[in-house]
Amino acid sequence: MDLTSIGKHIREKRILKSWKQDDLAEKTELSVVYIGMIERGEKMPRLETFIKILNALDSSADEVLEDVLKEGYRIRVSKYAQKLDAMSDNQRDLFFQLIDAL
């Protein structure tokens, strides 16, 4: 299992909230050192700890595990669908033209 991708996603979620490792550590009652080890892929937290981290980050397991799940591509497709919904009709048409050209 690629722990670095899991840690990377946790870090990205934390940064999106403009949190420092200290903030996540405080909200999960974990040490800053341990949060750092998880984010660097050096440690995989126990399930209970993993759930604490996900809840603190308002995230789901599939978002954090997308690179290690066999069905992870479905998660990416879902994210792209959300981005497409946010586009104007003109932007969406240009996007599909680009995809068709590729």
C-alpha cells in the first residue's frame, strides 16, 4: 500500500483548511510529530485514528484513499463531474472539444 499518497491527501485536505499540523493535531488529540509521520507516509494510523483525522478534515475515506483503491478512478470522475457542473455552457463545450481532439 502506498502510504505516501494517503499522507499526501491528508496534507492537501489540511492545507485546504489553512491549518498547520498543530491545528490538526489539536483537533484530533494527536501529536504534531505523529501527524507529520502520517503525512510523510512513514506511519499508517489505526482505523480509529484515521476516522478522527477524516472527521476533523470533513473528508471521506475514498477521497484520501483514491490512489490506493482499485476503483479510485471513479472518485476522480466524480470530482471532474463536479467541476463540469460549475462551468458555463461555453466552457463545457470547449472542454469537450478538447477531450474529443485528444
